[in-house]
Amino acid sequence: MVTVHAEPLEVVYRANRLSCTTCCALFYWVVLLIVPYVLAYVTGGLWAREVLGRERPAVRFTHEALMEAYGRSSVSASASLVRMGWSTSAEINAALGADWRPSDLRAWSEDADRDGRPETLQFVLRVPLASGEQIHSISLMLGFGAVYDSATALRINSSVAVTHSSPMPGLRSSQSAELLLHSERSLRGAGQPARAPCTEPFYALQTPLQASGAPVTIESVSSRYRRICNDTVRLTVEPPLWTPGASDAYEMHLTVHVPEQPLVVQPRLLEALKKAFVDYLALFIPLHALLLLLKGTLLKHGLVAARMHHPIKQHRF
């Protein structure tokens, strides 16, 4: 024979409303609904306030640069210390006066997978030197714009700087660094409204001159950037390779890597509720199985009083 349909038989147990059996059944439902929530809350992680995401930002060079260099000149013994400066801002170059040194900065990006998010930014700075001049210390500040739009929604104008000094005069230097995001608090999720990374608008050479009319310095720009911005982009630099020597120009090579980095973001309401519901079910299901087995044992073995209604008529022999 072929089974074409099946219906289970249900055995019903009934008890008075104010009986001990009814109180046990009520206690069963209270424990079943409340205990999983209490256990999930006590063990932690029920309400997720932060989740981890990964994203490589779209970084671009904003054509803002400021160079400060110090060296010595063997031509004039009275003025042996030489200060050199250069910037992409015409106002800063004019304010530098005799310290201005017309330099050349080449910048390009490398996007191997062609997804519009470059993995590497390359910079080559060439500083011309007069006869007898030598560079012992150099600092370079660059302006970047970074867009995070996958795990979070964040747009940043940043100011990063690298510096190196040596008692040996430099011919050229080469340095690598990673561009990483630093946040004072967790970021908002991609579906939430974007927040402003700074308390006021910021870009690297926003104020090229100080109140006294002197050009801004790398120190003043970096200090202002850290002071007014809660979300900042910083460089994690490796020790530079400094090549000593003397020539008619000094070259500085900088390679900035943009890795895929972990981001701590705030989950959306539905995402937090979904995770909490899954954690609740993870404790609800095994607890429900145990309590159901316990309740069936109490009723079948008559440990609590109840009237059984069987769907099949009982015959006496």
C-alpha cells in the first residue's frame, strides 16, 4: 500500500484554571520566553553597538603640498644654516621670500585592479641646491581626500606629513608608508546619514598665511588638523632609506600604500535587531526542547493532576 495522507493523533491534557497544573504550565511559558533573553543579555553581545567592516577608501591627492628643509652652505661661513621652503600655494611661496626654493613635485597613482580605488600613490620631490649647499633635514606635507562609501559613509580632507633628518648630507631618500583611518569613536554605517569628520571645514592649505603674515608651517597645519577633526587619516611610516652625498639637487621618493583596512561602524537598527533575534533563538530552541520534555514527563507520569482526552476510544477487556 502507498501512503497518500497522514494525520497525527493528539492527546490533550486539561486541568482546572486555579490548579497546580495550570500554574506549572504558566511557569513553563514564563521561563521559556524570559530566560533566553536574560541569558543572552548576561553573556554579552545581545545588542551589538559596533560591528567590524573592511574597506579600501578612494584616495586622491588634492595637489596641496608644503616642503620645509634645512641644511648648510659651505660658501658663506657667517650664514652656514640654510632654510628652504616650497609649496603649491602661491601665497606661501611669496611669503617665504629668500627662503623660497622652486622645487618640482611629481605625483601619480597606481590602480592594478582598475576599480577606481588606487592601491599606491607615488611622489617624487626634487629640490634644487646651489653650489656648496647640503640638505640635512627635510619635511613634506601632503593633502589627501579620502572617500569611504562601502562599510561607512565618510568624506575626509586630510593633511599628512613625513620628515627625516641626518647628520650626513643627503643626496636622496626613499620612504614607504601606509594610509590609515583613525577615529575617536565608531563610524556610522553605510545606510545612516554621513557625519562631518571635523567640527569645521578643513583642507591642508586652507589658511596659507598666519596672523603675522608669515607662511604657515607643517607643525601649525598638523596641530590644527588634529585639534578640530575627530576622524583623521594618518601615515604609518617605515624608516627612510637615506643616501648621503652632495649634488646639485636632492630627491625625495615617497610611496603611500592604501590597504584594505578594518573599520568599526555602528550597525543600523534592523541589523542590530536581527542579530539580537538570532542570539535569542540560539538559546530559545534548546531551552524549549528541554522544558517541553520536562512538561511531558510530569503529565504522562501523573506527577501533576490533569485529565487526559485520548482521540481513540478506550475499550475494556
